[in-house]
Amino acid sequence: VGRCHYEVFQEIDETWKSMHRRGLAGETLENAADPFYRSDGTVQWLHWQIVPWKNIEGVVLGIIITSEDITARREVEEELARYRDHLERLVTERTAELEHSHRRASDTQFAMDRAGIACLWADAQTGRIVYSNRHGAEMLGYTEAELLGLSITDIAPIYHPAQVREIGEAVREAGSLRFESRFCHRDSHGIPVEISLY
């Protein structure tokens, strides 16, 4: 008590003193997030306000300075911003990968549509047919749309669903698989096929 503010807080620089003078001139000042550089090199983030203290006639008698240390909150906000930026980078990278994969899949489907051989895609877990080119549909006596409602066990009844999953696992482990088998035409006659799985 009784000491000058600048004696107690010797780290206050000319910028702060200028704001104090503006407050003494009647101006109200505020900053919601202001870095205050301490003499030990640390940064303290403050939310501060300078309000003129006036008498009943409106004459400025002094200033009221309030400050709140928001350093911890600011550090949390900065950490969250780093996480957000990191996640945004990951999303951008993953989106680019998916777009690349989609282009490759579209190119592959384009090639399969024009291939002179039967090409089918099936879900390895369920055996559900998710794509057939025209040649595959014609070979089996279906339209392409009709095949999409079927599973591998419908066109190759010699396999049980569990066997379809096992074959899918074997392809995942080996990268590819080739073998001879039989498909069943819509009219029930057998079709010998050589199957290449990827």
C-alpha cells in the first residue's frame, strides 16, 4: 500500500504505461487475450480491462485495472488447435487417398466393363456380388442388375458361405488365388470356369 504501481510491477513497459495514460484521459480499454512477457522469459496470457474511475461530476480520479490470468486456458486452446490442425491434415490426406483409390477403382471398372472375359466383384465376408461386367452376366444368363442381388453361393452352389469367407481370407494372405471351379447358369447347367481372385 502506498507504493507506485510501477515499483511493484517493474516488468510493465511503455506500452502498458501508454494504456494507463489513455485510461487516465477517460478511455476504457480491454484485451481478451494479451501476452505479457515476464522478465524470466515466460509468457503470461491476460484478459485485462482498464476503466477510468470518475467522481460524481465525471472527473477522472484514477483508473481501475482488472486482469485475469488465462494462461492455462490459452495453453489448452493452443493444444486443441494443434490437434484440430493435425486432424484436418489427416482428413485431407485420407480424402486424397480415397479420391486416388476411387479413380483407380473407376479405371479398373472401366477396363473390366470392356474386357472380353467375365469379371465379378464380391464382398469377401458376405459373398454378395457387388459388380459384374456384361460378359459375366451373359455367361451366367442374368442381367448385370440381377446379379447384384445374388451371392457367390447362388452362382457357385458347390461353396458354402463359410468356404467363401475362407477363400477371401486366403486371397488376403496370398494377394491372389487361381483355381478351376464350376459356376451354375440361370437355367441350372454347369459352366466350367478358371477363377482368378485378387
